[in-house]
Amino acid sequence: MTTTAPSVEQIRRQIDQLVRAGDTRQLRQIRDQLKNRLDRQQVAERTARYQRDPVGWVRGRLRQVVWSRQRQILEAVRDHRRTAVRSCHGVGKSHTASLVASWWLDTHPPGEAFVVTSAPTFAQVRAILWRYIRRVHRAGRLPGRVNQTEWHIDEEMVAFGRKPADHDESAFQGIHARYVLVILDEACGIPEQLWVAADALTTNTDCRILAIGNPDNPASHFRKVCTPGSGWHVIGISAFDSPNLTGEAVPDEVAQALVSREWVEEKLTEWGEDNPLYRSKVLGEFSADAPNQVVRAADIAACRIDTETRPKAADLLPVELGVDVGGGGDETVIRERRGVRAGREWRAHTDRPEQIAPLVIAAIKETGATAVKVDSIGVGFGVIGELRNAAGRGEHQARIHGVNVGERASEPGKFLNLRAEMWWSLGRGLSERHGWDLSAMENADATVAQLLTPRWDTDPQGRIRVEPKDEIKKRLGRSPDNADALLLAFYAAARTRVRWM
């Protein structure tokens, strides 16, 4: 037997009777019933109107516009079970992912839909994607409440952001819903086991996975899913697809938030079009490391991921500085290292020892560095003298080491000179072993781009030879000063090999 729902007029008469009787408890019950009916009706209307029209949902619910590549992503998630987006820098990829998550939950009945998000670190989960989700939720006045990493509707959790242990294939077990959406943000840094966990959540036809991020690491699982024949629907976004470079009409506030032509031109000059960082951050493409590349992009990418493991005090010692002294128009660069972690950087366009030494002394006082390693070739010899004199006057207590990268290597049968040994043992070796932490390094992109620049070969005696700085400058129009300062900061052989100044 079917029970007919009361009409609006019947409900109105019942409310009048309860008001006259002063029955507030039943009034609250009716109010809640009416709200639930209205909510269900609104969800049904949104489902009918927007479940197959995510772009229309953005316009209608948020009063916002999306540009062409964002529209492509929204529609791809609608139409494909697994979508991978390899994206350049500055085109709103995390904002787009937040639109996808919010559209998904707003156009499916509560209890039937669930969204899971993950990223390489919990800080990225909370501070990147979920920051955008909170903004979208407020802008659209969407149902429920959103906190730092969770979304609740009617006291039921409908979405969360998590960073499980890298090896945990059962990380997301226990989630059961017909419409599950998994978003893997900054996908290049997510280990393969979590891709397996995501896949296990999305086994039915109505589930979806969206993986989105910069293609920084050619050895990542993200690279595999972006390869033709992987079974994923793949979208590539280059800076040259951005409205600021194509002329696509978008509101000013959208254009101002996207990558600019000026930035692209700066990076072409600074990095060069063959540099892996340019291919990733500007072209949105994975790069293959050249066979004769000293430092490989895959190794460096792994060293840039913040493990969120609090380092022990011993891991942050010693505190030392590396100084690459500019000459011939090059920058002078001072780099801090704290144990395994690369830290701050100071730069100045000067090659005058009397100007450089005070900058180094200021960095010593700011960091508490106990040792400074200075490129002693050319102007650097004068800087060493200034720093020695300052120590004699009691202006600092750091030990000053002069490092002549043109001198004999500690393994002369293997390396042409000390420069080759440092680039091979530190640049390549520490990267391969994940022996340094570059996750919080200042001026990181410029330094990494320079680390990926030098090439190597062997001399007639079979010794490893690294491309000299002058040849790099001739080839690319710039000198790897930031990278050289980083290597000097981590150069620990000074205690046994280098003359103490």
C-alpha cells in the first residue's frame, strides 16, 4: 500500500494547530522533515541538471568561468574512469581539481558519493587542494560543512584528504559508495602503492580517478599512466595553452591568476628549452635524462619531496656555507646547508672581495655556520683573505676553507679534476642516494635547473670529465653559480683534503 505524502496545505494546517497548542517539539520535527524534503528535492534537481554538465555547474552554482583546458578536465572526469593531467606550472590545476571534487559531491545524493584526495605530503593535502575546496564550498554555499581536510553533509562524512604511509596498499579500505572519486594531487610524488590503493576504491563503472600534477619525475608511476597505451585518458597542458599566451578571452581576475608570457620568456632564458625543468614547468612534458647528463631529473625530483619526517638534531648538523664567487658578470652566491638539508641562499652581483666578505660574514652570523667553503679561483682568493682578516679581528669564528676545483682529485685515476669529482660524487651521488634534502631549499627551481645542466664524458685516459663552467656559459648563456655554491656547501672532504685557510 502506497502512502501519499501530505500536501503543502495539509502541512500548513498541521503547523497552525501545533502553534496554537504550543507543541514546539513537533514543530521542530516538521521543520526538519521539510528541510530534508527540500534538500532531497534540490539534490534531485541538481543531479538532473548538472550531473552531465560540470561546466554548467561551475557557471550556475559558483557564478564562475573556466577556461578551455579546465573545461576539458571537467568533462574528461565525467566521461572517463581514469584521467591523468600532466600540467605545466601556473594554470590552476589544483583549483580545477577542487571544482571536480565539489561538482561531484553537489550532484550526487549524500550517502551515494564519496571523494578521497591524496598528495605526497599531508601539508600538500591540507594547504593546496583542500584550501581550494574550502573556497569553492564558500563561494557556492554548497551543502554541509568543510574543515581542514574533511567534508560532512548531515553529519555524514562525504570526503576526506589523507596522506597514508607510502607502502600502505590498504590505505583507503572501508569506503563503500556507488560514486567514488579519487583525486591524486601533485601526482608525480605519489608512490605506486597508493595508486594501487586508489584503483582498489574505484572498481565499478560509476567511479573515477583524477591524477594531476607537474611531470617532474620521469621515473614516477605518474609517467607510466601518462604513457600511450596505459588505459588512462591523458591531458597535457603547456604554458602555451594558457589564455595569457593564446589570447583566449577570460575575465581579468582569471588571467591574473594564470602563468604569464613574461614568466615563460624568463624561464626560456634562465633554464633553456632543453632543460628538464623547462620541459616540466613550462611545457608540461616529461623529459628523458640525456645519457651524458651528470645529475638526473628523476633523482633530483625525489630529493625535493618533503617526507614530513621531523629530522633529528644530529641530522641538521653541521651548519656550513658554500660560496661561489662571481667574476666576469656572474653572480656571487652563498648557500646554507644544515646537515642533509639545503637551506637559504644569498646573491649579489659583485666580484669585489671587500663587498663580498661582509655578505658572507652576515650569513655566518645569521646561520651560526661553523665552516665556509669558498671557490678560491680568481677573485675568490681575495675573498678568503678578507674573511681570514675578519676572523683575526674577532668578527666571526667560522673556519674558512679555500676550494680550488681545478686541482687534482682525490681519485686522480677516476676524475679529471676536483670539479669533476664534486659534481659526480655530490651532485650525482647525493641525488642517487637521496642523501640531501632539497625540499625547503630557497631559489629551488633555478638551482635545480642548473644542477641538471652539466654534461660529462671521459678523457683519453678514461677519467670522468665534467663540462667546464665556461663551456656551460657559452652553450646556454648563463653560469651554474647557484648549483656550484650548493656543491661547495655540501663539500665535506675539506677536513681531509683542502688547505685550511
